[in-house]
Amino acid sequence: MNPPDPISQSFIIKIWIEDFATDSQSAVWRGHITHVPSGIRKYVQDMSQIARAITPHLIELGVDDDNETITF
């Protein structure tokens, strides 16, 4: 097995619909994001949670989260 690449991070994001949209309400989605090297999985319910899960790993690579906008 090759050692992890020191200048990249890998994630798997899986998203699914739990409740479909109706005339009176929006669809409800859920998901999880898995950090591949560690296997740590975090469950999410909105896009900002995905960014928050990824940000610490990007900071390890030298991304300055005060000056970078990490959005989806």
C-alpha cells in the first residue's frame, strides 16, 4: 500500500433523499462524508456541515481558513 499523499486529502461524500418534496414542503436530504485516510465518517444535513468536516484537513495542508472561502 502506498503512503498517503502529503499534499492532498480524499473524501467520499454520499447524499440521499429521505423525504421527497411535496407541494407544501421541500425535500429532506441526509448524507455522510468519510475522510478516506482515517476512515472517520461524519453525518450531515446541510452543505455547511460538509465544509466544516473538510476544513480541518485543508488547514493541515496549509490552507488559511481566515483568508480562503471554503463553500459548496
